Amino acid sequence: MKGAIVRPGVIADLVKRKLSLLGGNRKIISRFLLAVLFIAVGAWFVKHEQTEVGQVRNVLFSSRWQFVLLGVVVTGVYIVLQGFMYKLAFASSRNEVTLRAAILLFLKRNFISIFMPAGGVTSLAFFTGEVEKEGVPKTRIHIASSIYAFVGILSVVLVAVPVFTYTLFNGIAGTGEMIALSTVILLIAIIFIAYRSIVRKKALYRLIIRISPATEVFLEDLISHSIRIRYLILTILVSIAIDLTGMLDVYIAMVALGFQASVFYAVLGYLAAVLSLMVSPFMRGLGTVEVSLSFFLTRFGYSAVEAIAITFLYRFFEFWLPLAAGALSFFAKINKLLMRIIPALLIFVLGIINIISAITPAIHERMLRLEEFIPIDLISASNYFVLISGIVLLLTAVFMFKGLRNAWGIAFILGIVSMVGHLTKAIDYEEAGVALLVIVMLVFSRKEYYVRGNPRMHIIGIRTALSAAGIVLLYGIIGFYYLDKKHFGIDFNIWQSIRYSIQHFLLVGSPDLVPHSRFAKDFLLTINLSGFLSLSFLFYTIIRPYIFKASAAPEDLIRARDLVEKYGESGLDYFKTYKDKQFFLPEGLNAFIAYRVAGNFAVVLENPVAENPEIMKKCIVLFDKYCYENGVKSLFYRVPEKSLPVYHDLKKKSLFIGQEGMVDLATFTLEGGRNKALRNAINKVIDRGYTCLVHTPPIRDGLLQKLRVVSDEWLSSTQRSEITFSQGMFDWEELKQQTIITVENPEEKVIAFVNIIPDHSPAEGTYDLIRKTQDAPNGVLDFLLVELLKYFKSNNYTTVNLGFAPLSGLEVPVSLKERSMKFAYNKIKSFSHYKGLRLFKEKFFPQWYNRYLVYSNDYDLFQVPSALTRVIKPPV
């Protein structure tokens, strides 16, 4: 509009939205930057020791193969012991698993922990299938996994305390090691105190239940199945044996390389590596362990070459061999997940190869041949790009595992850069061959990477990176140009200022630029740091998963409402065109799906509205394809039992979640002994002068204002907030067009109301909001609901839908999921209002019909409560 004024509030809102977008992802961003930092530390260490690393390669190739083979055997024993430890952890929680299943569980979880933030702890949620086949429910698996994780930390402490105590008294251990050990001991103490509090249902137990009521089922299972102390002690002993194999691997590495072999130094080195692994949240300490163990060994008299060689060989035993075994374990069952894992693994390996290749000396004969065709500056640039691509590939591998389309694109580009870079930096055709293999594998598996990136974040990232680049380059150019010659020994011209600023912003560095003062070093550091943060943020914004938030177009809403009028047959159809919904309208089908997106799920309200069951089935298939392409999974909420065969034909799973009550108006009556309590409650309300009035649309604004007061008071007194999705909220414009029944006192004050909404099931009536004031007399809702039933009966309806009673009606639970729901319904206090809702509706003697949640994978159920909690919130 010409001459329009932009309100300050609009600008503030835009700024707030951008800040909230970043603030909401603070945890992910911090983990990402921390991961980059750990990898950078490892890369810096090896780069700093570049001369020694070249010698290390020669030392490793000259190691005694008999002892290397012995180290491989010890690693095999280590893997078996890990499986045995899992088996004993399950026995501690009163469950039995085979050693084979336990070993596979360890190998797969150890493998996946490389790609998961927080390492092995996070990975404990994965790969329970083999164990579940042996009859162990998931809650018990998580209990056993928790025992396994706790004992793994405890055994290190049990070994480390006497060792570090001895070294402390003899002046061997440093402050850093003692701080790390003290931190782990403190962690053990906190875990133990937390466990006692939970078992005794003290403050921590109550706090957890208040924050997350759904965890009460797990905690009750933990408390009710006491741990078998005998097997717990055996688990600890096996865990100590595992630590001993790790120490033995360090010792074997010393012997295999022909260096001074010391059992004491091997023990200390192992403990230092494990303690650093515990504080590293990413990629099982890659980079951190190498630095800490190498540094530790140099303190005990080993040269840098010897320390690095021992570290690399130990990590080959302890890290790379179990990693390879974990990758091979997935071949036991070929599935789509494997098509995610193999490319991620290859990308990870290529990243390691790139870094090692870039920081180790090239083969002299090849370099001489290459310099005949390529300038030395281009060779140096190729080496730099191989190094940077290696670091980025390590990070990309993590996001590849998540199935991100942008991660696949970045990996493919970096694969090409790696292949060309290896050839142009030193004719390293071996590494280039690995890069080619990765490219081929990426092309082969490209369809498995479908989760979209966030275009809004892309724009923010590009703008931020470009803005930062512009500001920092301007700062660098001006700084270099006006710097006194004493700081670098160079009187910079404008072109030198531009070149050095760009090189340091891109972290390339300049060998000919030597700082002569502290100020000069700090000046370069500020440019490097700004470049590092800007490029890291740019990578994160490009790689970040897309959060799907489509909005319904006006023409889609018109089409959806037309389909509801023609083919609607449910009391929930009214809410399928509510303002919080998004619509999937496949071309060529008389059908649509109403849904909302929460996290990784598109939650569908009940069934699709469709011309017939066959069309409905086709619509579901197309919707699943649509979800797949947009990186979300479909969930169908409150599906009627009669519709389940359609979903089961499509290989979907179902979970009973509650019942819906239907009152038969032909048989409903207030007469008879069973209705005496209901009659008495209603009569008391009538005797006090309360009356019911029916208001037809359009509803007057004055009445709507009174209803607003009732609604607000009800929400406040019950400490609830408005929810949507399968029900409505107080919406002025919607209520204005609906029939409303109110209860009023003799002074015409509205104390309760109910609104009637369209029901597309033939001859069925239903309602939405039923609310009352805090001072309304007991029985007022009974009175209101009876008057509602009378109204429907007088208007020739045959049934009334009383709505959904969650979790109720499950008489004989079969599966663990159903037993958990039954337990929650009967025992958990925070679910007690569901029982009250069921009892209120039981007064009217309805028939109950089962309703289900339909999903694709059991693992989805872990995230379903969070998804449902988010979809019921009103749209902003």
C-alpha cells in the first residue's frame, strides 16, 4: 500500500521469530560446534606433529605382525566379553538372552554410537529387535541397558581409584587426570543417589513424574523388578575384565612396535584414554582420545613418534576393529537401514583418509612427476581442500545416517572434490579410488536420502555467512593495510591485504605471513575464529532437517469441506476442516486427509474422508509416499476398529488407545433404579431455580461474551489450556454459527454451556465444548447433558456421540504396550482425570466402541506422546 507505515511491533516480531528459531536449536548448534572443535583439536594435533606423523607411518608398517595378530585376538575376546556383560546385565534385571543376541546388540550399538551425540549412552535406544525376539519387553531392555551403562562407568572408577591414588602419592599423575577421575566419581555418586530416590519414590521420583508423566510406567517397572545382586556383581567383574583387555591392547601395541613396554604405563594410558572418552560427546572420542593418550605417553618419556604410533595401533584394536565388526553385523539382515549405514560408514572412512592423507608427507617420486604439470600453489590448494573436505565429511556422516537429502548432496560434492584433490595434490590414486567408491555408493543409495533441508534456515545461514564474511574481510583488509610494519615485517599493499584476509577467513593460512608480536597473533586469531564460526554456521543451516509446516490454501479448504458434505460419515469430520488442519488432496481421487505435522510425524485425524474404502486405501498409500518424500512419518489417530483391515493390509500396526461412547436415544431413559442418582442430581439443580435454554444461530454477541466468561473461568479453575485437533476451542466466529444450550440461574447468569457441532454420521448428534463456572452446583453437567439428549431426540436423532475416553476399556491387555496403558490408566495419578471422564459418561449407559492409533514401526511409539502433545496445541 502506498505510504503504508510499518509498525515497530512487526519488526520486533520478525526479530523475535529469528531469535527463537536459533534459540530453539541451541542444543543442536552447541553439539555441532563441539563436534567440530573436537575434530579440529585432533586435526591440529596431527598437523602440529606433521614431521613425526610421517615417521609414525614407517614405524607402524615395521611393527611385528605376530603381536598385531595377538592384539586382534584380544579385540575378539573384548567383543565377546562385551556381549557377555550385556547378557549378565539382562540377568541382573531378571531376563535371559542368548550370548549371540547380546554380542550383536553390542556391535550394532557400538557402531551407531559413533554417529550419535553423547556416544554410547544415546545409542542404547537402538537395535532391540534381536533381544525382543527372545521375549524380553522393551522396558526391561532399557533397564538392562541402563545397568550396562552404569556398570561400565563404575568399573573404570573401581580400577582407576587405586591406580591414580598410587600415582598421586608417587607424584606421577597430574592435576588434569585427578580432576577427570573426581568428576567420574561424582557422576557415579549422583547416579546412585538418583537411583535410591527413584526406588524410594522420593523427591526426584516425584519431579520426574511431574515433568514427564509417561515415564511412570518405566519407573514402576524398574522399582517392581528388583535387581539380582549376584548377577550385578558378575556384571561388574566382567566389566573389569573388559578394562583389562583394553590395558592389554595398549601393552601389546608397545611390544608390537618394539618400544619400551611397561604394564604400569599401559594401565595409566588406558585409563587416560577412557576418561577422555567419557567426556567426549561425539564420535566415541575421535580426535580427543588420540590427543590425550599421545600426550599422556609423552609425559612418561616416550618420544612424540613413539607415543603417536602406540596410540594409533591401540585405536586400531579398540576402535576400528569393533567398528568394522559392527558394520559387518548389519549384513545379517539386509534392509533399508543398511542402505543408510553403508554410505555413512564410507563417508566417515573417507573423511579419516582425507585428513591423514593431507597431513602426512606425499610420496616424493609422485610429487616430482606432478610438479611437471601442476603449479605448486595449486598442489597446496588441493591438499588444503582435501583436508577441509575430510573434516566436513566426518560431520556429514552423522547427518547421512539421519537420511538428510542435503547431507547426501554435500557428501556427493565432497566425494568429487576428494577424488580430484587426491589426484592433484600427490597423485594419490589409492585414496582417489576410495573416493570413487563412495561416489558410486552414493549414487546407488540416493533414494534413501529424502529428508529435506530447511529453506528458511538456508537463507539465514547464507545471509549470516556472507554478512560475516563481508564484515570480517573489511576488518582484515583495513587492519592489514594500516598495520605498522613491525607486527609482520611487511608494509601491506591493498592486494596483499585482500589476499591475506581471504586466506585466513577460509582458514587456509599463509606460510609467508609470520606474526612478530602478540597483537599480530591475536589479529590473525580473530579472523580465523570469525571464519570458523561463520563457515560452521553455514554448514549447519544447510544440513539442518526441514521442519515441514505447510499451510492450507483457501481452495483446498473449500474442496475438503465439499468432500466432507458428500462422503463424511464420522463425528470427527467437522474437525477435519478445522483451522488447525493441513490437507492432503490427491489428484483424481474423491478423498482427502486432514493432518498436522509435529516433529517427524504427520498426525492424521481418524480416517481419510473418501468415496469408498478402496479410494480410502489408495489415498493412504499416496499420503505415505507424500510423507516419505517430505521426510515425515504418518500416524493415524482415533481410527475406528472397523477400518483396521484397510491399514493392516498396508502392513501398518495398530494400538488400542481408548473408546468412544454412543448413547442410543431409543433406549435412554431417566426411569428405573439404575438412574436414581442421576435423577436426584438433576432434581437438585432444578429445585434451586436453574433452567436450560436453547439458543439457535446466529448467536448474539452479548451471549457470546457471557460464554467467554464461563469458558475462561473453567480453563482457569481446572488449570487447563485450549486444545484442538480432535476437538475445538472457544472460537467466537465458530460459536456464533452453532446451536448452544446454556444453564442459567434465576438472575440469568450463564453458569454452564454446551455447543452442538455438525456430525456427518447419519442420524447421529454430537457436541464439542461442555464448560461450567467454578460456583456451579453439583450435577449441573448431568442436567446439561440430559437436556442435550432431549434436544437431539426431539430433532429425530437416534444416537448421540459422547466423545472419546482415552486409555479406558482395555479389559485384557496382551502386549507390553497394552499392559503399560492399562497400568497408566489404573495407577498413575496424572491420568486419573481419564477415569473421571469415563465415569461421567457411564452415567448415560452408552455403548463403547474401540479406537486405535495406527503407525508403521514400534520405535515410533517412543516419539508418539511428544507428537500428540504438540498437535493438540492451537496453531499460533
